Amino acid sequence: MQSEQGANGRLVAVVVTHRRLAQLQVTLRALLAAAPGDLAAVLVVDNASDDGTPEWLAAQQDARLTVLRSAVNLGGAGGFEAGMRRAMETLSPDWIVVMDDDARPEPGALATFQALDLTGYDGLAAAVRHPDGTLCEMNRPTFNPFWHKRILWRTLRGGGRGAFHLGPEDFARPGLRAIDGASFVGFFLRAATVAQRGYPDPTLFLYGDDAIYTMGLTRAGHRLGFDAAVRFEHDSTTYSAADPRIRPLWKVYYYHRNLLILYRIAAGIFFVPVLCLYLPRWLLRLRAHRGERRVFLRLFGLALRDGLRRRTGRPHADILAIAEGRR
């Protein structure tokens, strides 16, 4: 194990991958281009990839690289839980930074992190953009409007997501500022906080696990920050304005189930009014799923039932079977 560390201590990156070798190769090159003092180690969680990823990883020679291979796909949530746990057990981090295989730090981002004075902060969210420089919608840090009267008022007056997510003006503003929640793309977390509060819930599988975990930290009294100077790139095509469908279809279940769990945490006693507001909007997505609306509704119904009961143990194989019409 290398002993190099920067001003903020020993930083370890955890990357979760599943069948995206080309993206992973770009991400690992970006990470390992950082000086050892800025990034001490990289742990890749390979979620049962069968596209040549295991063979390629086995051929890499960089001493900073560690691979954790899973025989089954644990999903993003399970991958981050397993990776963070292994990093804590074997790599002695002071800080952990997490990301998907299609996300990576821009040149100099990790050196910028090491130069920050993070006294009083337990986590830090990076400024995440697409390769074309536009803000990545899914990775905008957030506030919980139900914890901030002014933000809640702006939201109720029609501000929408822009009322409680950081926007372009925030990405242009220098310096640290507090936030309530963040995504697992370019999210830095103190190892001491992980030791105290535990790991993301692996049973969430996909979607919302990062917001649930980070808002849980804030609710427990930890302070999370954002600094636009720490920049990440996310080469993601998950959301497209040209195609509003949820793809692949099995994600309908996890998307809505986990949002229900998140909204219950965020809204508290206001959960029922929030649910009444969002249910019709979610059902309108049926219009974009011609030819598969019956399956959409079945997955949505399961998501609603499990989300309201806060049940997360349904096997992924069952969800796949329903989505593919095998059950």
C-alpha cells in the first residue's frame, strides 16, 4: 500500500462498473493520471461484467488499482456499498470519492480537492457536467425544501426542480457552500463519517440510493458541501429529451419505488400531499410507452406497493422477468 497523501489525507476512489468497458477505460485513465499524492488508490467494483472487463482489469499493472469482482450484478447501490466497505477494510482512506464507470474527474480536479480547506465538512459534491460542458441534470446537488422555508416557498410558487437544485449561477460561484444531498458522481466522503454512519443501502439496487444516503447524513447532523472548482465529467445518456421513455423497462420499478422512499424521508409529515402531486405526473409517462403499457403499469404497481411499505427485498431476477414478459 502506498503511503502518499495530499493535504486532505489519503484519497481512495471507488468506481462501480457493469458491461461498459469503453467508458471504464476512459475513467481509469483519468483517475490514474492524478498524482499519487492526490489519489492514493482506485478500487473498481466489477458487477458481473461479461464484455471483457474482467480480462482487461486483470491486465492492468498500476499498483494503485484494486479490483473487487462480484459474481452477480449488485446494482449501483450494492456496488457502492461493497466498494466502500472493501476500501474501508483494506485501503486505509481518509476520504473516499465515488463515481460510476462513465464519470471521471476533469484534469486537476483531485488536486483542487486536496487544496480545499474542508474543516467542518464531512462530504463534498463536485460540479458535474456533460462532455459538452452543459450541467448534468441528474447530478445537481440539492436542498431538501422541507428543511428550508424559503426554498419550499419558491418550490410551491412554481420553481420546480430549479428551486431546490443548484443551478448555473451556483456552478459559477466560487467557494464552498452547504448542501443537503448529492449524487454518487464525484461525491467525496470522510472515512470517519462512513465509520460512524455506515454504508449505502445495497437493497435499493439502483436510483435514489445516493440521495437517500446523503440526505440521511445531513439529517443526522453531518455537513455536506459543494465547490464548483472541483469538476467532474459525466458521459451519460440515461436521460434524453428526445426519448422520454425509461430504458430499459425494468428500471421503471426501481425509479419509482426508491423515489417513494426518498420522498417519505424528505417530506416527513407532508408525504401524502407530495405523493398526490407526483402520482399523476408519473402515470403520464405511460404516453411514451406505447406497446408496453401493461408491463409498465405492472412494474409501477409493484413499485408503489413496495415503496409505500418500504420493502426493498424483491429479487432483481423477478423484476427482469416481469419486464421481459416472462412472468
